[in-house]
Amino acid sequence: MNSKINILSDSIGKVIVGKDDTIIKLIASMLCEGHVLLEDVPGVGKTQLITALSRSVGGKFNRIQLTPDVMPSDIAGFTMLDTKTGEFIYRDGAVMCNFLLADEINRASPKVQSALLEAMEERQISMDGRTHKLPQPFLVMATQNPVETYGTFHLPEAQMDRFFMKLSMGYPAPNEEMKILERTEKHNPINNIESSALTVDEIIEMQENVRNIRVTEQIKKYVIDIVSSTRNDRNATLGISPRGSIALYKASKAFAYIYEREYVTPDDVKKAGVCVLAHRIILSPQGKSEFGTSEEYIKHILDTTPVPSMGS
């Protein structure tokens, strides 16, 4: 594994126990400048994971607890009149940071969700004829509870498609939970991260290195074959969009970089497949009957799509 990735993963591991795969996928998403939706039940460490990442990198971290009374201006900021100069000045909203934790995004009104996702897509705020660029890197990590539906607003498919990855933590194993009890006995484990493992500039440099990873024509065709097979399938009402194929392409390059390769392999594509594609799929009634979840459907697609030979 890349030495800097190892350092960053170890730093996050001081807080999060036994979720190495989720940590690596979160880092891969950051390397691709992609936003992450963490969907899981309360209390499994979603917020701790995101806070640990921001502390380990040392960028500016903001958190906003999304509730029905949050306004778009809380997200994007607002302009106000400076009585001394007579000019309008911009006041930062929550998005003016490197890492934004949008807690319980499905509790925000659709208007607030749209304001947040516009910033995610454009990486800038336009207000009163002026454009305000967001800092680099900029990563939104949103959480939602899949069990509770009372008082929530469902994220439309068009907005779900803007999340680069959708991840889950899952319950810890008994031995992992024992470590969690020991770590939390005297203090919050987030205090275990005493200094940043990497700098913001190092993250930006790593993002550039990911862009330079080589991808053969065979691998590009493999990515297209995977996404195309979802578009004319009676098991899927909504197939993968071109945004999804771009995300799979980028994530595959990130995994190649993480594991110190200068080129992408089919295994990199498969590793990225479920977390990048599953939340972009809507299964038909037949698909739900046969596969149950979109994750299982994508696993089936990955298992049945012919894998290119690296020597061809």
C-alpha cells in the first residue's frame, strides 16, 4: 500500500476499530474529489469516522446538523450590508471548508438539500452576481439513518447520483467492540489523533497523482460494459448514468494508486463497483424479487461481465 495512504489509514484507525475497508474506500473517494454518503444505523461510528479523517488531514472542518428548520443560507452563506462602507459583504456558510459533515441529510428540506448538492457539483457559491470558490480539497460527507423515516425527506435519485460513493459501517465484531469499550473508557478516542498525519497540500498532490494513473482501452471498455449492462436490463428500472461510469473510472484509478500501481486492473474496477454504482440503481419488481438489494444486483453484474485480459 502507498506509504502516505498507510499513514492516513493508521491515523484514522486510532479512532475507528476494524473498518479498514470502509476507511480505504473513504480515502479513495477523497482522492477523486468525490462526496460520500454514509448510510447506517445510529451509533456505529459514522460521525467519528468523518471527524477522524478531517483531523488526520488537518484541513478546515465544519459540521452542520440538518433539521427541517435549517435554511439554504446556513449552507451557502448570505450577503449583508456593511453599514460603514455601504457595500454588501459575503458571510460564509457551512460549505466554506475542506471537510463538511452534513449530519442526517434526509432531515433537511428539499430546498436545503438542493443548495448543498449544488455546492457539491459546482464547488462554488454564486450569490448576488458574485462567485465564491470553495476551498481545495472540498469533501462533503453526509450521513443518514436508513431505518427511521418519520420527519425525513427522501433524497431523489438525481441527488443520490451526485454522491461519488455510498458506504456503510456495519456493527463491529465482538472482539472489535471490546477494543471500542477499552478506548472509550477514559476519553473520546478522537483525542488519540494529536496531530495531522498529512497536510492539505499533500492531499492535493495525491489527487493529481491519481489523475495520472494509466488506463488501457480494454479497461475503459470493461467499465462501459459494466454500466451498459444495467441500462437495458429488465431487472433495473433505472440504469447507471454516464456520471456513474465516470465515477467508476475515477475510483478504479484511486484504488490502483492506493495499492502502488501505475495502471488500473480489472480488480480495481471490481473493488470500486458496489460502493460507486449500487446507490445509482433502481431495481424493477422482478429485480427486487431476484436480487433483493441493488448491492447484490451490482455484484451479479460484476460477476457476469467478461473480464478483459491484461495482456491483450
